[in-house]
Amino acid sequence: MEEMKQLNKKTEVQKPTDLNYRIGLDIGIASVGWAVLENNTNDEPFRIIDLGVRIFDTAEQPKTGASLALPRREARSARRRLRRRRDRIERIKKLFQSEGLIDIEEFEARYKKAGLPDVYKLRYEGLDRVLTDDELAQVLLHIAKHRGFKSTSKAADGADSEAGEVKKSISANKALMQEKGYRTVGEMIYLDENCLLYTSPSPRDGLLSRIPSSALKKKKTRIVRKNT
């Protein structure tokens, strides 16, 4: 028995003080490796005190390999996108009010009344006539809400199949505008027979996600110049 006690004493791991050791971690998606190293007087590791690894189940769907956190991440991204869009619109309204274009309360009350003008009609008419302040604000806010598609490097390389489909639609819309001589995207959506199939606002707004943001910027500049 005495010999066993002596053996246990020899194999005991020396307890490091709070001044002479460091901890290293190797964190992966399904494991965490760790090591405790003793430092010398120059604060350099010279001995492994202890080490090990902790293995756990990978946080992904077994069949698809998709992250278990993907639904939460997508929902969080959607909330962030909507919040930023809402804040952007509110800042634009305050800018309009500070410049004397609208009164926010009166402008918002106008939206609650029946018979609000078709914004695409205003976008078309704004190319050739001066809009009222409320009409101009309605058009500019609509453009601010639907800013079009801006390609990322990943989409440009064709690595994202969904972005690739968007790019095909963008090319088709560009060709349509050139073929029929539409001056702006708004004019195309308001006049073109293919776009007229979308009788409610939301599907027509969806077409704007198939338009490059640079084209909408030119449209906004054209309307502002006409109304200043």
C-alpha cells in the first residue's frame, strides 16, 4: 500500500501557480483541443503540464450539412434589413421636412386616404411635367424603398445560382429598355405590356429587384432635375 501511495505522488500533475502557465485552445466546429503549458522565468513555455480534447456533435443538419443556426441567422438578417430600411425612410422624411418639401404628419395622413396616385404613373409623368411637392416626395421615397440590385463579387463570379438568375433578368430588362427606347425603369414598368400584367403594386415592386441600382440612380437624377 505504501508503494502505491509513493507511485501516485510521483505521477501527480504539478499544480501551476497563477504566474507561470498559459493555456492554448484549438477550437473547431466539432471539437476543442486544449493544453496547459508551464512558462520559465522568461515567460516562455518549456513544459506541457496537461492537454486534451473535448469532442461534441457538429452543429449542422446531418443530411444537408447546413448550419443549425442558419434559420436564426436568416431571421436576424431580415430583421436588421427591415430595421435599416425603416430608419432610412424616416431619415429621408425628416430631410424632406427640413428642406420644406413636406410636413411629415400631413404627408403620412395623405397615405391613409383612398385614391393615392399610382406611384409608377407619377414616375412616368415626372419625366415631362413638374410634380407637386407631395408627388415628388412619394416618388423619391418609393425609389428609396426599392433601390434595385447591386452585384457582389460572389454574384459577379457566378458562384451564387440565385444571383446568377437575377443577373439574367437584369440583362433582359436592359435589352428591353434599349429595344423600346424607355428613358427610365419607371417608364418601362408603367408602359410596357409585359409589366402591365402585374396589376398590383407589390409584384411590380418585385421587378425592381431585377434592375441594377445604377439605373435607378439615373432615374432619380432625371426626375429631380425636372422638378428643380
